[in-house]
Amino acid sequence: MSTPQPPQHAAAPTWQTPPGHAYTSPIPVKKTNLGHAIASEWTKIKSVRSTMWTLGIFLLLVVGIGFLVAVNTSDTEYGDVPYTIPAFFGLILGQICLITLGVLVIASEYGTGMIRTTFTASPQRHRVLAAKFIVFFAVAFSFSVLAITLVGLITQSLHGGESSVSWGGTVFKGGLYVSLLGVLSLAVGAMLRHSAGAIATMLAVVLVPAILPAFLMLSATLRSIGNTMQEYAAPNALAYLFGIDSDNNTGNPQLLFLVGVTAAAVAGAFLLLDRRDV
Amino acid sequence: MGLERMIEAVGLTKRYGDKTAVDNLSFQVRPGSVTGFLGPNGSGKSTTMRMILGLDNPTAGQVTIGGYPYRKLPNAPRQVGALLDAKAVHGGRHARNHLLCLAQLSGIPARRVDEVLGVVGLQDVARKRSKGFSLGMGQRLGIAAALLGDPQVLLFDEPVNGLDPEGILWVRNLMKGLAAEGRTVFVSSHLMSEMALTADHLIVIGRGQLLADMSVQAFIAANSAGFARVRTPDTEPQQREKLTAALTEAGGHVMSEPDGALRVTGLPLPHISDLAHGADVRLWELSPHQASLEEAYMRMTQGAVDYRSSTDQKAGLQQPLPPGALPPPPVPGQGQPGWYAPPPPQQGGQPYPMPPGTMPQGPVPPGQPGLPQGGPPAGPYAAPAAPAAPGGAAANPYAQPAAQAPAAPAAPAPTESDSEDHR
């Protein structure tokens, strides 16, 4: 159809600008980069209460449960396991806090509509999402390393001298594992754009492989699937990483598996980001 | 070139499944003036705004700002500021941090945040979480975000929603001031009275299609005409009947206003006076009424409204009227076809568009709404022209079809002798 084209000259007398004088701002225009987006995301993550709540509860769970376990164990139990092992029990619950924070970092923007303001301020959507991943991972990794280290130090001071296993590796790998779960949640949140939906999905991802094998084991044909699933379930993966069964499994395959899944989800999040309307 | 058209849409189209929200929309917005963006609810205004800002991808066509698609702008907030939705903030973040994270995103120094907080008058609540803000405070925060980058182009979607009268006045002056500095200001609103005061130019859409793109004065002139308000003595209702009959007989179109006054179109004021005199009716009032932007807008868009209210019958709740009681008088405009004055006669009978050359050049002097040049020298209250020719009626798909206006006078177009007689 032909759009009505109004006679342009008719409106001309009402334009008040002297021709050739559009406004130019006195503030110099800088070219923006990822550093600007990271600074912005850092301001965002530290200025909402959900960050304080989730990370506070995370610390409380990991250090608190770790302390209780450390107190209620005897020196002899640490013969062939690292001192950080009490942190494992806290992380089983604490990972849910990081999952929640990871989802909220992005899904709360969709929930409130803030995402439109953000993408108007930076139409380079990839840069914003990359900054979110970087800032969230840095925060989650720092807090989990801090929490596991604290538990390790507490346990060592209570049961010093028994264990000969170095526990630096468990701090790094354990922290990496739960932080990656958080990053996976952020990616899922970016794809689903809905806080409750993404948190529920992530809880299913973490819990179903830990529970379902019990039923799969009932059938002979599904037993091998059940075994694999159980081996890669998040609670078991964490147990391996903390050296509960250090002779047979270091937990490295589980960690690599999570790296792979997270990378795929992150790639999916970036891919969908450009195509969809916000 | 970039100066001439800061925002330029070409064949912009957006479809959601079967529904076409924006249909082949082309327009330009120029710097140095406030351009109003009007249309009924669901007509595609916000979708268009989102496409301008690169939030939604058009199904077809494109829209550019200063020659660039929004998402290709090197530092978008420094060139374009936008208020889309005042509620589009994270309520748990306080106002200053909200603006700070936006400023950091485009490398704007933090002191600019305090500047714009002062500009919008939120400096005292800068450290309050925006969850507790009133609608008006939220609008101010959104305007602050738009002003943050000191941009050349500003887009506001319903900026005066929820503002108090003082705030409305402030927004009006702000937008005029921004335009006077040479910026491009593109603002959508439903408040016609506000638009009439603020905007210089109008872009009107209905059902996603362009209905008009012209100056405010030209728009009013092209889409409505004034009417005369006539009041007979309240004490003598029979005089009112008598005058109504006389006016109708003379070709006028008479409607009752709720307070008993008559709204007359199609007859010049002196002729109404003559008729009243001839019928021996005294008049308490005979006043010209200038059409407002609202009326012009209503007339243009009445065919393009998606969400139309129906009368609340309250059937089953209502007691039957006692014998002899009269039903309540109708609310103005409801259920009275042709309440809004018909447009002035135009060549070819097309409400819009008009062939080039028939547009009044420049602002229309008051009292002469859009007389086509070369047409008969009819007064502002002259009878409307005969219904549009079939060919011409197709030009505006939403123009009110002649058949829908049964109350329109059966009056023929004024003949030579008629117009000479009463002049």
C-alpha cells in the first residue's frame, strides 16, 4: 500500500531551528568497551539486596555447617582426606544460593523491565552479557574460595597434624565447580528470562540426576544409564572433588563435564540474545 | 542531510504471528522541534519506539538515527536518550546507583549523575530505593536517565503519565527547551491538550499505519471544523424545539448538549442569527467554538480504535424505570454519531491526504480552519461538502464512511446563491 506522503513543504515554516545548527554536547564522546560494561555490572551487582542475601546465606551455610562438622569429627578421621572436606556438606546446600544469584543477575532485569533500559544504554548486547558473566563469576568464585578456605583453616586448627593431604586443590576445584553451576544458572536465566522458571530448572538439573538413578536401578536395562547419571550428579561430583573417593575418582571428569555443559549454555545464551526482541 | 532528518523510518513493519503491529510505516523526525507521536492504544506507538531503539527487530524495513541503525551507534546514550517505561528499573536499587550503572555503561562521569538528579528534582531521594517511588517520581527518574548522555535525540513514551500539574508544566517546558537547543524531541502521549501545547509537528498512526504527518495547526485544520453553540432561554423549551426545526430545515446539523445548549454545524453564525430572528426565538448564547486537537484527533482515529468501550447496560441490576421517569441524559459524545464536527469541505472530499497545493501554507489564522484554496468562500460553519467520491474515500482507510453518519445533514453542498445570501 502506499503510505500517505504529506506535502513536506507545508510544515516547513513551523521549524524553529536556524538551519544547520543541531545540538552538540560539550561532554566529549568516548568510545565504549567491555571495561565500561564491567564497571556498570559491578555497580549493579553490589547495589541490590538479593546479592547480599544469597551470598550471606551461602557463607553462613558453608562455614556454619563446615564448622559443625569439624567440631563433631575426631582427628583420626582426617588421615587420608583433605581438611576442607567439612565444606563439602555446606556446599551441597550452598550451591543453591549461587544458582539463585546467577539466575537473578539476569532474570531480575527481564522481570523488572530494566533490561530495556540496559540495552538502550548499550545496544551492544553481547558486551553486556559478557560483563555479567565475568562479574558474576568473579564474585561467586571469590566467595566460594573464601568460604572453603575458611572451613579448611578452621578444621586444620581443630584437628591439626593428622592429614597429609594438601587441600589447596580442593579449594580451587570446589570453588570452580559451584561457581560454574552459578554461571550455568545465569546462562539458563538469560535464555528463559524468568526468575522462577530458571531457578526451578536449575534445581531440577542439580537434583534429578541425584534422585532419578534410584528408580532407574530397578530396571536391568536402564542400570548403566542410572550409574552414569549418579556419577555425574552435582552432589556426587562435589564429593569426588573433595577427595571422598580419591582412589577411584578425582572428580576431574565431572568438573570437565560441567565446563562443557556450561560452555554450551553460555553459547546458547549469546546466540539467542541477538535474535530475540526484549 | 543528517540534520534534515534525525530519525528516519522507511517501510517499517513489525508482525507478531498473524497480527501486524506496525505496517509499512515511513516518517522522518527533524531536529529543533517537538514532534508528537499519537495514536490509539495498540496502534503500534510503543512497538515503533522499541524498533527505533533497536530493542525489537523489524520484520521489514528499517529505522535509522542520524543515518545509523541504533545498534550500530558507537555510543548510543550519548546520541539518543530515551524514556520508554518509567517502571523499567530494578526497584531494589536506589536512584543514584540506577543512574550510575547506566552512566558507567557509556563512560559518562559520575558527577553527571548528580547533575541530572538535580535537573529532575530527585536529589533529595537519590539514596532511596526506587521501589518506593510514586509514578511521578518514577517518570522523573526515567527522564533523568534519558538526559544522562546529554543526547542530541530524545524519545519519550508518555512522559507526563502520573505527573502532577507542576510536573506536567515542567516536562512541557523541558521538552520545548530541549528542542529550542536544536535537539530532536520525539514524544508520544495520549493527552491531547498537552500535545497541543507542546508539539510543533504531529505523526499520527492507527493500526500501525501512518494517518498523518503534518504540523499541529494543519492537522486541526484538516481534520475538524468548529461549530456554533446556541442557547435558547431555559424557561421556554418550546423555543428550543422551534429553533431546532428551523435550523434543520435550513440545512444545519443540530445536536443537544447535556446542559440544554444546541451544537450547530453547517450554518454560519449570521445565518443562525437570522433564522432565530425569523422564527421569533430569543437567544441567550450564540458563540463560535474552535475545534481542539482532541476533536481533530478523535475524528481522524475513530475508525482505527482497537479497544472500544461499550455502554454498561447493568442489565439485571437495574430496577425498571417508574412510569413517567426519563432515562438519564446521554454523556456527551456517547452514542451520538457525528458529535465531533465534520471536517471542512475539501476538494475531492478526502479527509486525508490532500493533494499538494490544497494545504494551507504555514500556520492557519484562527477562525479559518483549513479552507481549501480556490474553494468556495465558505465560512467556518459552512455546510460540509457532499459525501466523498468513491475514489477519494479509499485514500484514508479509517476515515469515517459517510454511511456511518446518519445524523449528517442531508444538506447539499452550498450553492452559489446560498453562500452569497448569508454573507
